Amino acid sequence: MLRGPRSPLWLLLLLLLLPPPGTWGDGGRARPREGAEEAGEAGSCPAFQGLRERLRAAGALCRRYWALFSCRVWPEGCRQDEEEPARPLGWSLPLLGQQYLDILTTWYCSFRDCCDSGDCRIINNFTGLEADLRVRLHGQHLARELVLTAARGYLELPQPDKALALSFHGWSGTGKNFVARMLAENLYRDGLRSDCVKVFIATLHFPHHKYVDLYQEQLAGQIRKTQEHCHQTLFILDEAEKLHPGLLEALRPHLERQAPENPRAKSPRTIFLFLSNLAGNIINEVVLNLLKAGWSREEIGMEHLEPQLQAGIVEATDSGFGHSCLVKENLIDFFIPFLPLEYRHVRLCARDAFLSQELLYTEEALDEIAKMMVYVPKEEQLFSSQGCKSVSQRINYFMP
């Protein structure tokens, strides 16, 4: 990483900090300040004396803005300026300097990692998120609307007083991880690789219940460290139904509503995503009954699913998630159902898999891949038992 004034970036900074054309006289001559004749030394040219003072001031100002720029991009090496305050310069550069600094920092952070300085890598591309959910996510009209509305509404709040908690529920392969990745990709330039995004998988990161005390400290420490590091954070907890109750309890302080002592203080914006197969069978049963009754899939609303979904989560005997403080104290903002996928959705997933690898496909190939999947219930054969999982691997059978 470039760090010193010998860098080409130093030259660019000097160019940006040159005074605007309006501060120079005709023919490129510098206009002296009023009263320069009286302030100048005896026998010296007033124009030359004014120019020399401006160059001296420009040098001091360049050093000041280099220090400010360095503190933005490399805060770990930042030192508080202990120099005496600069004298008023009497020209327009200080007024434009902040704009130059903002432009330069934005330009640099467009291709370098500046997360240490706060939020240079945060993009919050809601237009892109809306397009991804509409085009790439199949068969999930409820999740599409809820995720977009909840994320945009929360991140556009002037100062939220709590973290946003979304709990995704449904069978494996219906798109829960897919949507989590879409959120990361559209909120952060680096997606899941961003230092502001952390993913925890219950069986991978917290496999042994006898170490739950240690896991609690590690989880709380990781959340705190990430929030200190970034102004906006995203935490994804996969297999949430397998999290130990002690770990869910450790999340309580981070999900509770906060009353900041200083109303002007900015607290970090934080989104928690809980991904779970919990209550997937209940979602499928409700959808199946509505389809049998003549409803179209797109007519199914949250009012048809939410009561049964929340009841199923609370009544689950094989998971402590529904009995945790997060559910009992209403710390989860939205329970979002992912509906079971049908034959037509599997075909669309297969098409996307071909396109992602820039491969040609035929309608017959899409049908063949869709037919490879197992469909349930046994009589109706409506829903893919694996959703779209493993579809991308199945296109290998059709490659030349």
C-alpha cells in the first residue's frame, strides 16, 4: 500500500489543491492581497511577495490535507496534528479543500479497501438489490417484497434505535442463502468478502455445546469489533435453529432497542439475518392447501402464512430458537417465509446456471434437469424436495 509523499498520489493531491482560475489575474499573474504593499518588505516586488506568501501557505495546507487524507484512508497510522493553527490565508482554497478531499477519498476508495476509515466500501445499492431479487430469485414474491422494504427502510433511517433482525424460514434450496448473498453484494462493494460482513454457521463455528461460554465471548467480541470497525454491519447466522440457547441469549444486547445518551451520536447500523429450516414443513403445508383450494401462488400473502409460521417456530420441540429471548421478547422484526419451489422454478434455476457459466442451453435440457429432481408430496408431486440445490451441478451432464 502506498503511504508516503513520494507516491504519485501526492502529485495528484497537489494538482487538486491548486487555487481555482478565479484567484489569478490576467496572463496567469497572481493578484496581490489588499494591503500587500504596506505589509511587504522595503524594496521587494509586491506581486512577488504575495505569490511567495501564497506558496508558503499552500505548502502548509498541502501538508494539512495530506494528513487528513491519510487519516481517512489509513487511520491506524493517524496522528493528531499538534502544529499551531494556520493563519487565515485570504483566498478561496480552504473553502474548496474539503470538496477536493472528499472527491480524492472517494476516487481512491473506489478501488482500494478503505473500510478502516468507516464506510468507503458501503454502497447500499437498492436499485441493484431490487433488480436482483426480481430477476434472479424465483418463486419467492413474499421474500422479495419484505427483504427489500425492510432493508431499505432501515438503512435510510436517520438514526435507528435498534438493529434490524430478519429471520428466513423454509426448506433447503429455496433461496435463503441466495438472498443473504444478494444483500451482501448490494450493500457492500466486496460482498461477502467485506470486513463489515460476518457469516456464522452453527455446526461449523459453534459445534460443541460444552464450549458455549467460550463461544459466547467469541461471538460477542466479533460483533463488537466489527461494529467498531464499520459504520454499517451485516451478520448472517446460518442454521439458526441449531444455535445453543446461550448463544441466542448473548445476542440480546445487540438486538434490544437502545436509548442513546447523546442524541447526536451515531450508532452503527446493524442487520442480523437468521437462516433456518425451522417451520419449513408448516410453510409447505399452508401453500399446498391454498393451491388445492384454487389459489394461485402469487395470491398467497403474509396474512395466510405468518400466524402458522410463528406458531410453528414457538412450538418446535427440536430447537431452542422459538423459546429464546429473541422470539419471546419480539426482538425479531420480520419472520420471512420462503415458499417451496415448483417444477417451473427449477427450470429457471437451471437456465440461470447455464447463463452464469456462459453455456448454451436448450429447452429440452432445462426440462431434463428439472425432471432429475425429486418432487413431493407423493401424490401431488408439486414441490422440489431440494428446491434448486444441486441444479448447478446437474448441468455437467449436458456439457459437450
